[in-house]
Amino acid sequence: MKLLMIYCDRFAYTPSQKALEDQPDCDQPVALPDVLLGMIHVEAGDEEDPVKVEKKLIKNLKWGARKNDTQRIVLHSFSHLSESKANPDFTRGLLDRAAERLRS
């Protein structure tokens, strides 16, 4: 897994193109203040030990949020940090589980 974390005073986006057809449509702009942006590239090798990968991802995101004194974290799947790519369903599941753990 590759993880790029960026702290933003303000993070805003407007969805323009859907990457996965089975996901719901979303075209409303969003703006968030005081946020840690986690750009996450899940690699094919990560599928071998998903528990370890998820644990390490959560640990690093929590560290980055504490370091920047924020509780707001955006998880963004980003597939341009490596040539190796995990299955989209595996990536979605990993990010969903990570988001749920971060909420609790």
C-alpha cells in the first residue's frame, strides 16, 4: 500500500465523472475545513494480508490526524502511486472497513 497524507485548511471538490458504475451518482460539491486527506493506493500484494494492511493504514491516519490536531479524515482511493493495483472490490472493502473503524 502507498499512502500520501496531506493536511488541508480547506478541502473542496465537485465530482465530475464516476469511476465505478455500480456506485451511486454524486454531483454535489463538498467543502470541508481542517481535514487530513489520505490518498490511498492499494496494491495487489495487500490482498495477501488484509488485516495487517488495514491496521497499518488506520495507525498512520490516526497519527497524521493527531499531529495536525484534527479529527476529520478524508479517504481517497488513488491508483497512480504504483503500477501494482489491487482488485477494486478488495480496495472498496478495505476503505469501507477503515472508515468504519475511524468513525468509532
